[in-house]
Amino acid sequence: MPYLPVRCARSAGGEQRMMLNLDRALNRRIRMCLPLVLVLGFVLLAWIPLAAGDAEHRVNASMYVSRTEASPGDNVTFWIWVDPLKENARKLVVTESTLDGFIVVSSVAPDSCLEKTGTWVCVQDDLRPFTIEVHVVVDTGTAGRNLINQARIEVWNSHGDNEDGEHGSSSPISVSAGVRIVPASVVEEPEIEVQLSAPESAIVPGNPVTYRVSVTNRGTAVAHHVSVVVSMPETMVFVSSSLQPVWQDGRLSWTLESLPVGSMVLLFNATLPPSNGVDQVDVGLAATYGDGEGGKIRVETSPSSLLVLPVPSSPLFSPLPLGIIVAVFAFVARSLFVPEGPIALPFWKGTGADEIFLLHRSGVLLRHASPIPTRDTDSDIVGGMLAAVRMFVEDSMHPSAGPLQEIRFRGGSIIFVNGVNATLAAVNVRGSRVRFAHRAIGFLREFESLNGSALTKFDGEAGTLNGVDALLNRVAA
């Protein structure tokens, strides 16, 4: 059967021609729309997993760390960032794992979170992201380790069932951050500390007080150009020092070219004049040293405060100077008209002095030692006169002269051994006076150490003191 050409078919009738044109148009449109249909299909396929994922994960979370490398002793901060995604994710429980290698210092969380031992229960009013901040310190012995901090975030349904119908919380999300621990680098630098102290809690006008200045280098390098400055009130007078300072305008200054690692001690004596008008004296201490980079570092300590003990006021015409003059005249007269020997007593065999008086700093006689009871003489009066002589001479001299140590006259002498709160007065010391004083000061210090508080707050009763007889026996031996 012969085929008719298309052009012949066109002439046969209009109906067949229209059907051919429609088929061509449909085929052309399908070929043009097919790529668009495929694209829409891929979009739908991609959207379905995303929608399913949002339904599965109701919260996003991450953990950040302030530094990824640290050394033992360094401070590190972790941030736990939480972002609720769903309306039913308002109640969250954040649990931090045990921090192995870290020491927790503190943590900061929103007011909507309640913390208890590394667990935060957070109830949010809205779906806003929040952060929990944890501050830690790297523990010792962790160098060379990689320390990991982990946290778990879960949504807790207050109705008891989650979206999948399971009782309790949903699947938790775990986040973590790590820190690599490296050995600490040693920086050699000085570190100066200063301390000021006095053995007494009170000062008696006219009596020197010994202050102790401790300068310590606790760093790892030598400190250079160290300046130590003691500030004293204008009423105080500098007496002496173990290392001569610069004394100007109430300030004692020592300059040290270098101070190695370790400690050194500076001692100085200061006193108050009898007429000072103050109830308390405060002495300050500060030091400066170079930081190795051309700058200066200043350190200081709290002031040392001493109470000023009141001095009994004397009448307008005091008999004290007259008594002192009489006492001194009596000693000198006896040395001129009486043969050499003891002032008032015969030779005391087997002892270091003819008479020994133990006096409190106030002038009160604590104990008197003599082989024979003193005739026609009250030991309290003699002891008071000796204390008056000593105080008169010391008040008459410049404070830089120091305390009275000895009175000599033809045929005899009086040795004064001065402690902090007590004084030994020995009449007619036999043998080496220097050796006697050296031994006596050691015994006196032991006695003051035994009765420190009782001597400082002396109530006038010598019977409350311990070791008085033992002290005098050791001095007299």
C-alpha cells in the first residue's frame, strides 16, 4: 500500500492536518517542561529529610573553649551554648561530665538555670539561645595530656512523655571541647615581699624599740636596685640600725644594689621623747625594685602600730632630781672616804656581784639579791634610786647615745643590763664586767621570754612572775 506524502494529506482534508499539529505541540511542551519537573522533584525530596530532622532535634548545642593550649596553673574558660528550637524545648537539663585534669573555680549561668554539682536545670520563658560559662584551672601533673570537657543537653518534657510517646527525656545531645596541656614556661623574674614587726606591743617614751624589717625575694631571679623605705611619725627619733640607712624627714632609706633569691633582715632602733603627746605610733614600710624592663615595682605592707604607755605626771617641784643628786653624791662620797670594797655590803663570796637588783622598766623593784639583809636601807628605795639614776642619765643624753650601761667611781661600779621590759643592776661586779654583762643579757632575755605578757602588762605584783629566783641565782653564780 503506497504511503501518501504529508503534503498530499494536507490537501485531502483539514482534520488530519490539525491532529498532526497538536501532537507536535504537545511533544515540544513536554520536552521543555521535563527539566523543571525534575528540579521540583529534587527539592521535594530534599525538604522531606529536613522537615524530619527538625522534628527529631529540638535543640542545638555547641561547646567553646577560651584556649586550646594551656599549662598547669593556667585559667581556662568553657562556654556551653544552647539554642532551643521547639516550643516543647523550654525545659532543658545540661549535665557536665567529670572534669578530669581541671579544677572548677566558678560558673556563670542565666537566672533561669538552677545548678547543682555540675548539672543545670534551665526553664526558659522563650526560645532564645543561652550560654553557661565554666571557669577552671589546669591541675598539676597534666603536662603532655589532651584534656576533654564534655556536656550533655537533653529536653525534659514536664508531662512525662516526649513527642515519640516515650516516658522521660528525649535523646540527649553531646558536645565537647579539648585543651592540649604543655609544660609551663619558666620566666625568671624577681618578686619582693617586705614585712615589719616589733617585739613589743607598746612603747615607753624614752626607751628604744627595736624594729625588724624582713625583705624576701620569692622570685626566680636576682632583684636589682632595691630601695627599702621606713616611714615614721615626726614624734619618733631614730637611734641606730644594723645597716646604716639615710635618715631624712622621718624616713629611713636603705638602697641595695642587688638582692638574690632568699631573705635578709634589717634592724633599727627608734624611741619617743618623754613629751610626745601621742597615744599610738604607726610605722610604715615599702620597697621598690626594678622589673627587668626599665620599670619599677612597688610593694608595701600594713603599718606596725604600737601603743604609747602613759608616763606618770610629776608635780611642779618634783623631788626626783634632788633624790638623784643625793644618790649620785652618796655613791661618789663613799668612793672617796670609804676603802675599796662593796658599797653597802661585805664581800659576797661565790657570786658575780655584791648586790643584784631586778627592776621593771617602770622603776618598780621586782627582786633584790644580797648575802646579808641590807642594814638601815630599804631595798625598794635603793632599787628605785637606781632606776631613777638610769632614767635621768638617759633622758639627759641624746637618744643616739643609747641606754646607760655602767656607772664607775673609785672603788666600785654599777652595771646596768637592759632588756625590753626589765633591767638588771649589779653593784661591784667582780671579774670581767663585759663577760658578766654578756652572760646576764642572755639570762634576762630568757626571763622576759618566759614572762612576756606579764611584764608587758605589769600590775605591780612581782609575785605573778615566773623564774625570778632562778634568774638571780644564775646571774650571781
